[in-house]
Amino acid sequence: MYRSGFDRITLRSNIASRLNNWSKIGLNLAGAYDRRETNQYTTNSLNGGLAILALPWHTPDNENGEEYYETQIPGLGRFSPKYLGDKFPSQLKNQQFNPTAFIEITPIQNLIIKSQAGLDYRNYRVSSRRLPSYSANLSNGTATEDFYQPISRTLTNTIEYKWNLNESNRFTFLAGQEYSDYKYDRVQAYGTASTDDRLILLSNTTTGFEVLQERTEYAYNSYFGRIAYDYNSKIFINASVRQDASSRFGQENQKAT
């Protein structure tokens, strides 16, 4: 669709090293930058997703093959999709970083202790405009800047021990802890009455100022354990227990088992 697009650059690196015969570490780094342009008439509009409902003689070109650009299409009472796309530009930019690191040790045979941490960081900026030259609302341009930043963090610790009573009876014992939290910050600003297509910053608007700020935070913390029994790879028995605690639970019931 006109004035819709997506460009992305991604970088990724994986590093793993065995420090000695009983420990190893690893690091996974992933980062990305993307830029998205969105036509603001993509859905629920005859200028976008509902264009198929327009009658076939409602054409964006006149009898001379010239485009109805700054005037409405006769009979349809709407501007051409190209004109609206030019007068209502919108662009999103995103920076993303996703590292993961772990350390694993085996102090004795069949005992594995592992700790792993991860981060999901994103930083978005959305810039939307209605240009002052839009003929249906001349000299009354609008500007919107929207910044939002979600961050998720996770830390997992596990200890696992495998014990074989004999060739037929095998046991696995696992205990662990997992913590995760989430933070979200957003700031949005809006203004109207800009008068020049060359001056479309928020500071060039003169009326209709609006500011929005949001913040969300929550966390989870869990403890879990599992015992698994395997008899000759024919009979399997598992028993598990888990306790979850969260700031999102009710004040009187912040833990559940």
C-alpha cells in the first residue's frame, strides 16, 4: 500500500566457552533496528481496506488521465489514497536488544547447576502528522510524538541431579527458582495549529496541547521442584511442585502453590 513499508537491520552473535572440565559459559547477543511507515487509512476506510466497496466509476483519475490530488473524487466525496498518504505521514522507529547469558557447572558427576539471565529491551518512537497543507483543514496541522519503552528481565537458577540405582531404576531430581519483571514507560505529546509544511515539530504547534504519561510495573518469582522416575524406559513417574508469587496477584493472595 502507498506509504507503507518496513526496513530492518539485525545483528546476532553467539559465544560459548568451556572454562574447564566442569564449567562452561555462554552469551547470546541479538540487536535490531527497524523503521516502519504506515498509511493511516489501512483499515475500516474506503481509502484503504474497504476500497473494494467503492463503485468502479469512482476513479482517482479524471477523463484526461490526471489524478484528483488536491480535490475530492467526484461522487465519492473522498480524497485519493495517495493524497491522504502524503498529508498524513506516520513513521515508527524501534531499537531492540535481546542478550542472554548463562553459566553452567558440574561440580560432581551427574550434578548440574545452571544460572541463566535474559533481557528483552525495546525502544519505540512513533511520529504522526497531519500536514498544514491538507486542503480539508488548511493551516491547522497536527503533530503527535509517542515514545514507549517496554523492558522484560528474566533470571532462572536450576540444580539437577541424576541418580541410577541400577540399570533399570533411574531417578532425576530438579529444583529451581525463576524471577521475571516487566517495566513499561510511555510519554505521548500532541499539538495542533501548525501552519507550514516545513515547520511540523511539536514546538511549531500553537494550540490543543495534550500530554499523556503511562507507567506499568510488575514482577513474578517462582520456586519449583520435580522428581522423575524411570523404570527400564518403560514406566515413567513424575511428581512436581511449584509456588508462584506476583505483584499482580491480590494483596491477600500474593502466593499460590
